[in-house]
Amino acid sequence: MDPNSIGKLGNKVDDAGTSRKVSNDAAVSPDAQTGAKSTSDTVNLTSSAQLLERLEKSLASLPDVNVDRVAEVKLALESGDYQIDADAIADAMIRFERSFGE
């Protein structure tokens, strides 16, 4: 999955819509068979939970390994063309660590 897609999906939490309601009114219980009043169970999923459900389904459909990217990096390594930008890596690590403090 494109890393930018996760951010785009994450921005849609507020746009996820209304809660879904699941009800189990039709279930037959021992109380219902004896004529006693049956109870109903309901579950309300928040928009965040709905978004997480969609993300989970989306991620499940993706392969575990990006074969094309692996082949590209392998070829660059073998040909000696793979360049490492230590400054960019260090900056990304610092941003990552600082994100925990926010």
C-alpha cells in the first residue's frame, strides 16, 4: 500500500458517516420460549471503528511484500547504483521520535 494512502484514509475519520447498529431481536432464547420478555443487544460502531474496519480490509488485500520494489532495490545494489542519503534518514528518524512527544 502506498504510505500516502494511509494518511489520506486517516483524514476521512470525520467523513466516515453515521454509526452502524447491529441488533439481535430475532434470536430465540430460553426465556422467549417460556413467554418471558426477550432482551435485545445492540452494538454501535463509531466512525473511527468503521474506518479501521475499512483499513483492515484494504490492507488484507495487499501482498506482504512489494515484489517490484524489492527487485528494483536488488538491481540497484547489484549494479552499485544504490545511494543512501544518511541526512534524510537521520531527519526522518528525528521526526519519528519527536512524533511520540506530541
